[in-house]
Amino acid sequence: MNERLLKAVDARVDDLVALTAELIRFPTINPPGEAYRPCAEYIGARLKKHGFETEFIRAEGTPGDTDRYPRVNVVARFDGRSPGACVHFNSHIDVVEAGDGWSVDPFAGLVKDGKVYGRGACDMKGGLASSIIAAEAFMEIFPDFPGAIEISGTVDEESGGFGGVAHLAKLGYFSKPRVDHVIIPEPLNKDRICLGHRGVWWAEIETKGEIAHGSMPFLGDNAVRHMGAVLQAFEDELFPALDRKMTRMPVVPEGARRSTMNINSIHGGQTEDFRPGLPSPNVPDSCRLTIDRRFLLEEDLATVKSEVTDILERLKRERKKFDYEIRDLMEVLPLMTERDAPVVKAVAQGIMAIFDREPDYVISPGTYDQKHVARIGHIYDCIAYGPGILDLAHRPDEWVGIADMVESAKVMAIGLNVLLRGTATD
């Protein structure tokens, strides 16, 4: 290990904690996309003080982008003294809503008992702060390093990343020759390297009916009852079939090594606009169901879709007046970076140096912005690695451990040394 590099990280612990707390205090809630611009500007100002060239890129025309809620991303770059590879640390700045059940203010950035609390502490402002500290420590110890370091704070990852990494990838920010290696500091635990994620297909199914007076439902056709038949078929046929599918991918937790489908939402009939009054007596002529299907490397997307549409087509043949429409909402193929990829081996050296053991190699149950880096930017030397315990993400009293951030920053700094200077020690 390079002791000077590790000491440079240790000397920045107070700065690391303060930076994490400050990032949490920006309530970057998505949806709708609050406080994106001030958070991005704060990150840009911080990095500019350390010599980075900073850009702010608004993703105009992407889902959710408005003048009130502009999708503003920050990308900062520091070029070394000579040509070489570029390592890019990408973190999303958006967080999910706080929800109920907190015992602390979710946007106060409370520091207590060796932890920093707040929405986004774990997912993933602690990771963003750790990557910034790692880069600054590395640049202090090796001012003559070759290549370049980039750090980005991007938006909308929690809703698909289309206004963030996807938009930037289309503009060439995640492509060669600009970038060679990408590390995404998502909270997959400090001693694990995440190689990729399962696939996802989101779709909306709508069953059709005919409106009529609720006192004479026989004169209409109830779309909610038709959707009930869909759900029953899913319970009887689809869910048991999915549960029998297993993957060779090292997905965590164990239950996610199977194919899964979540019923995300269901809406049918009368809206709730009548509250606090009473509904009108109508037979519902439409019912909409959103599904969230997660699939494995061994499955192809066409088969994933046909498992659903085959059931719908059978019901159309067998059930009187049954009619439906299905709309694709999002498709992401599963991906897995090879274990011998340069960024994997570099971060593995850091983990071995800090924790004195081989890292665990895992796959995320859900997708994250690696999908856009690979599919749009065609950068496959990409992993997720960062502090934070995955199980704490999106929950009340979310926190990130200070010691975990420090150790992760050391791993990242060693990874930089390997990727840019070709060594973990000198």
C-alpha cells in the first residue's frame, strides 16, 4: 500500500463528513426533481477550487425537464500532466422522497455515533463525497499523474436516468476516447464489487370495458373484473413459472437470483377526485396495471414479453368481451462486466489492500446508470463500487457510516493509482 496516499485520505475525514452532510441538505427529491441546479452548482464550485474544469449540462426535452424543475447535470474534469487513460466517477444526485417513519430530519445531514443520517446518505451522496475525497487525495500525492480524472453529479437515476447519464452518453460524455474506466459509487457495500444488474421490462396493461349504470352492471362490461382475471392467471401460471428460473449471475440478495415480477400499481374505474364526497355509480370501462418484470442474463426479452402476452391472448380467446392493450414503458437488458476487466482488477487491488481479502463480486437486483454507460456510451469497463449498505437505501433513517466512507475512499484512491499510474504501491 502507498501509506502517503492513505494518510492523505485520513487527513480529509472531517472534510468528507462535512461534504456528505452538505450534499444531503440539498433536498434533491425525484420526482419532481427538486434542487438539482443548486446541488450541481455546489459540486461544481467545490471541484473548480481544486482545479477541475466544470460544465453544467441541462437535459432539455427529457422526461420531467421544465423551467421549474430543470434537469441540470455537472461534469468536472482534471487533465494530468501527460496523456493517459481517463477514470470517471459518476454519482447520481437525486434521491427518492423521504416518506414517513423518520426519527431525524431527513434533510438535516445529522452526524451522530459515527454515521451521517439523511435521505440519500447511503444512496448515494456518501459515495459521491467519497469519490471526491479519493480524487483530491490522489491528486495531492501524485501531482504529475498521467491521464485524466472526471467526476459527475447526474440526475434522475431513480426514475431511469434519462435526464442524466443517458442524456450525457448520447452527447459523448461516456464514450471513448474521452473516458476509459467508469466507477459508479452506488451503495453495494465497501468490500464488494458490483459487476452489473438484472434486466427490467416495465409495461402497462389496460383491460377494456363498457361504462353503464352501477345499479345495472349487466348492461355494461366491467374492466376491473377483466383485470381480476389477468391477476388470477398471473398468480396461477406466471409467478410459479418465474420462481423456477435461476441465474448463474451472482445477484444479491439470494431471492433476486430468480426471475421476479412486481405489480407496481393498479388503477380502475372511479378516480378518487370525489373525496371527501361519494363516487358516482358507474361500471368501470378501463383498468390499468403496471408491471415491473426483472429478468436474468439467461432470458431473452422477447420470451419475457411473450410470457405475459400469451396469457392475455388466451384470455381474449376464452373470456367473453375480454380486450386489452399493452404498452412498453422501459426496457433494459441485463449486463455483467467481466471479472478480468481493468477497472474490476484495479478496485479489487484496493479492496485487498484495505480489507486483506478478496472482494465479493455481485450483481445488483435492480438497474442503475451502468446500463446507459454500456448501451449508449459503449464503455464496458464499468462497475459499481461505493460505501453504504444496500438494504438501507430508500428506507427511513437512512445513514452511511463514516468509517465505511473513509475505507471506500482509500479503495477508490488505490484504484486510481492502478488505473492511471499502473501501481497500487509506489
